Amino acid sequence: MRPILAALLAIAAHAQVTYNDLLKPDPANWLHYSGQYHSQRHSPLQQVTTANVKKLTPQWIYHVDAGRRLETVPLVVDGVMYFTNPNEVYALDARTGREIWRYERQPALQKGPNRGAAVYGNRVYIGTPDAHLVALDARNGSLLWESKIAEAKEGYWSPAAPMVVKDKVIMGIAPSDHGLNGFLDAYDANTGERLWRWHAIPRPGEPNHDTWAGDSWKTGGGGTWLTGSYDPELNLLYWGTGNPAPDFDGDVRKGDNLYTECIVALDADTGKMKWYFQTTPWDVHDWDAVEIPVLVDANYKGSPRKLLVQGNRNGFYYVLDRVTGEFLHGTPFIKELNWASGLTAKGRPIRVEGVIPSLKGTKTCPATSGATNWMSPAYNPATGWFYIVAQEGCGINTKSRDTFRPGGNSYMGTGYIESPEEPWQMYIRALDLTTGKIQWEYKQINSRRYAAGLLSTAGGLIFGGDDQGFLTALDAKTGKALWSFNTGQQISAQPMTYAIDGKQYVAIANGSNVVAFALHD
Amino acid sequence: MRKAPILCVLAITCLAQQPRQRGGRRVRFDPVEAAAGHEIYNRSCTMCHGLDGAPGDRAPALGAQRRYLRATTEDIQDAIKNGIKGTNMPASPLPEADIKKLVAYIHSLRATAVDLDVPGNPAKGEQVFQAKANCAKCHMVNGRGGILGPDLSNIGAERSLAALREALTIPKPIPPRGYQPAKVTTTNNQTIEGIVKNQHNTSFQILGADEKLHLLTADQIKEITFHPKSLMPADFDKVLNPTEFQDLLAYLSRQARSRR
């Protein structure tokens, strides 16, 4: 009977995405960078299970001619897949991988990566290497409008996937490493008009401006280069902010350097900040705190709380109350951490003397690449565990006096190398949501650098990938690998899942391709 | 930049599926010099090249809708003055001033419509586009209009004036790829009419006249009827009076988003 059902469903064609759809996505669709507003990256789809995942086979591969290291998360709306490459958007038949249309921005500024799109109404939104927000017609890829976010010639660009909240497109900016101040914007989803801007670095006269010595705030950094989360009930956006600049030379910017290295809660209507929590005050290791804040409603010490959790690049796992920003708990999720001996009752790191960049180099664990990075974590409500990609290893961090040069030049105050004594090693780890205690770990043998983020499914699976190109399905309860496939190219993107006519697919960008898997019929 | 498709089996297919010029670079030339160069060209170069820049018996077209290796003033000048080694292209004995005019003419052959100051009233042309010619039913310009036909927001920077005029007056022998009109009957007897965005033995992607995407697998399809002709009318020189037609050309030739 399946073909008839399939035909009926297929004729019910691709429809417009409403705000209600964005609030409660049909599990068959994948409408947000992180799946849903809460960014749990957990799909209720359960056709693929721990019992049958062995039968997962590639259904199609789409090759992007100009693709190199795709970091895009595909979106799926009623059987149409949208994914991005810098300056490009592709619309595919998600069942067959056949191209429907493609958009190519001209002239194209060559800069990457691009991490994905947002969808709303009949529109697809992307950020561009020349720092524009672009709206396309989802049906044929026609350019509807574009809004300049910032000056590309100053060095700004927009790699993050936008997020649509009500009639607004929320869009961040990169980078922090050029001494450019970050912000978060909201644009009218219909016209592209900018509605508000939140400045990551307080200007003179604003609260916390005095956390910057002298004029250092002018080149303070605090980019917003990854997509955040949203709580519709509280109407709050949660976004992580990037590092202060110059990255490694903190001497020229004494103070806490707010609001770099923060998780901030902003009113979605006005952009007004409700609270902030700073993970690394006066960061000197380039540990952008942009990692995805995951929103979970759960019991904390016996009472129900609206929690926000984040595995931070500085090595700590944080549990916050997302109504107030109150720090509840924090614990390292890596074993090699030498820069702080712990956290205070308020969540402020207790710094270890001397673990700051120096002229001849200081061993710093985690390395600047971080205990984790842009790889998305996942939360499975069934296990109650938070899953994260972790890197164990140290760096040798150096500093020197840098001069800010406008025009997109790097302003880092020198850098880091991998420690020759502790080679990096990648893991997937399951943490207890509220205690952060490691439940299991899966060592990605021979993988030292970041690759894929994670996807959790109701089939009891965690999907992850590694720098050698393997996409792997783990048992969410045990961390045991149940299935693995060599995609042939390094993975640098996040897996996602969708369904068409009752058939579940798992897809991921790998290198220059997008590949989709499903159970062998 | 994407590469243009290299293989075209039939010349006619090439023409229909010819990729648009991306129109990033502006070609500058003096129209008076170009007109003079036209005369010199027809007098001096057509032993091998064709008349008016067309392909000739012994040498290629200089004004074809393709990318040319020698596109800059310096490169074209060099080819005329010094010939092209290893080919039949000889060094020209023409005086420097004539070569300059020839270069202007070759630029004009390759210019996109926006490079010319196409006469007519663009504002009135827009009204023709929206109303009498009904172009906006299928074509979008700057975010407004239909979606069945190609977006024309940059057409003036992608096509020559001759190609624009041709598109409005000469029916395409076959519909371009991505714009083939078709009617599909599914196995459960639903019909969808629209344009084919993509197809293969195994699946079919059609943008319906309802302006929705319909994605079908082969086993869902009972019958597909392809309409032999493009939906694009090609009688605008008859439907519109000469002034309206010229105004429409003036409007279309100025649609050049990539030049802004």
C-alpha cells in the first residue's frame, strides 16, 4: 500500500513555513540550524533504531562543485532540502538528491564557511561572506532582497545560519579576531529592514563599559558567529559571544571585557539584554563562548527549572537558570584542564597563576581550539544526558604586542600551537544533564581535530562524525558504536534527520558533498 | 565562477541552454569608434571572420555568446596587431587608430545590454512589463513578480541587446533547461501542470502553475506530456507598438543588479 500513500503525500506539495511550524516543527522536517528553538538536536523520528541501524545505507550523494569543507546544516521543508556553501544556496529533492534550483551570489567574496540557512514563509535566508543578509524565494531561488549587516571591507562577515523568530530574522556577525566589535541584529523578515541591534561591547556611558581599560573597548571583539537558541515562553534569545581582541594579549585590555565570552539573554522584540553570564572573564586564550546554548526544562535538585546548559570551549560544562541567568553548576567535561582550579559559587573561574600566554609559550589546557567548538551538542530527553564533542589536549600559547590595523587584518596578539607532549584526541561524551558527570565516552581513534557535531534521535541513537570522514551511530545509553560509514571526506558539519512518506533519512555534509542515508528497503 | 557546460551535442541545444554571462565586468567602449570599427571590420576582417562578427569560413565569430580568452582591450589589440601564433590569424597592417576602432567594435559585439545606453523610456517600459506585456506574471524583478520564468533582475548585465530582442521576438526552438512546460498525471490520477526543474529516470521535480514545488518519484507517475514550446511568448514586436517595445527593451536592458 505504500506507493499509493506516498503518491498522496507527495502531491500535498511544499507549503509555506509558518511561525507555528517554527515553534513546533513537524518531526519530518528540520526547520532550524539546531532542529528546534531549544537547540536540543533531538529528533522524535524513530524508524532508525539501535536494532536496525546496521541497515543504514546511502540513498544519494550530492556533490557541490565549488564545495571544499562544507559546514552547512541542511534544512528540510516538506521534502525540499536547502543547504549552503558560502555565497550559494542549493534546493534539492530530499528524497533523491536531485537539484531543484541553486542560487549563486555575484560578485562573490571568497570567504568561508557558511553554516546554513533559515526558512520562513516562502523564503530562505542566509548570511554572506560580504556581511549581507539575503532573502530568496524558496521555490525558485530568486533573490528577494538583501540587507547589509556590516562593512565587509572592515573585515566583517556572516557565517552563521540566521534564526527566524516571529517576523524577525536574527543574525550575528564574525569575527572577533580582527578587533571588530560584535553585535546581534534583528531584521524584518518581510522587508529586510533592521529592527534592532544589540552591541556586544558596551559603549561609553553604558553599564559595564568600565570592564575595558582605556580605549580597548573600541577594538574589543565579541563576535556572534554561531546560531543561538530561543525560549518562546520567556521571549528570550540566548546567544554566545566570542573572544575579546587582541585574542592572546590581555595586557592592553585589563578588566573583565564584558560582554565577550558570555551567554546573553536578549528580549526578542527589542534586543534589550535581560541577563548575562560570563564564562571566561578577561579571556586570553581565544575561547569564544559561542557554543550552542541548549535549553532544557528539567528537575534541578528536586524542583523543576528552566535550564540552559553549555559545554564551553574553556573546558567547563555550565548549568544556568535561563530565567534569571543564575549559575547553578559547573564542572569540567575534559580531563586535561590546567588554567582554572574550579569555579566559584557564582560560576567565575578560579584562575591558576601563570597560565596565560607568554613570549616563549605557556602550556594551556584545553588548547585554543578548545575543549569543544562549533560542533553542535545534543540532548536526549529519554536518557536525560547531554552529548558533546570533546577535545583533550593542550596548546602552547604565545603573546606579543599587536597593532590594530583596520580593514579586516588579524588582531590577535599572536597565537598557539598544538602541544608536542599532549597530542589532541577527540571524544564523544555523554554528560548527566544537571551534574555534568561523564556517563560514557567514545574515543574517535586517530581523530585529533574537530569534525561533526551530534544528532540525537528517539531511535536511541547519537550520530557523530570524525575528521577521517566516518559518520557513526552510537547507542545513546552505552556509547557503543552500532554503525559506521566512511564518507570519504573529512566531516566538518552537523548531522540532521528528516522523513519523507514515513521514511527516515539522516543527512550530513562531508567535504564537498551532502550525503543522505536511510534503512535499506 | 562556475564553468560553462563544455559539451553540447547539438548547436541548437547549446543555444537554448547557454549559460548567462555573469556580467561582473563592465565593457567600456566609445559607440562612435565602435561604429567606425564596424565598417573597418567588415572591410578588412571578413576574408576569414563572418560579416558583422558572425562566424566565417576560416575564423570564429567574434561576437558569439560565449566567453573569450582575449577579452581585454590590450589582449584584443595585441591579437590584431601581432596576430596569434600557431593559428591563421595574421598580424594586421592597419594603422594604430583603426585597430583602436576595431577593438571598440569587438567590445560592442560582446557588450551586454546595460553597457549600451539603450534608447527608450525605462519607466514606461516597466509599466509595459507589468501590464500590457504581462511579463511579471512569470518573471520576477527585484523581488516582485512570478516565479515560473527566470528572474530578470540582472538580465541587462547578462545578455546582449540583440539577445534580449531575440528573446522577445523569436520563439525558442526548444524550452531552456529548467523551464520545460509539462503536464504530469500521477498514478492516483492527479494532474500537475508546470515547468520541469529537473528530471531523471527515477524522479521528477516540477514547479507547478500553482507556484508550488511537486516532487515525484518515477513510480508515482502515470504519464508525462511535455509541451514542445516554451511558455515564453515571442511576439512582443507584434503585440506591442514600436514605442512600447523600445521602452520595454530600455527597461530590461537596465536591469543589472550585479552592477550596482
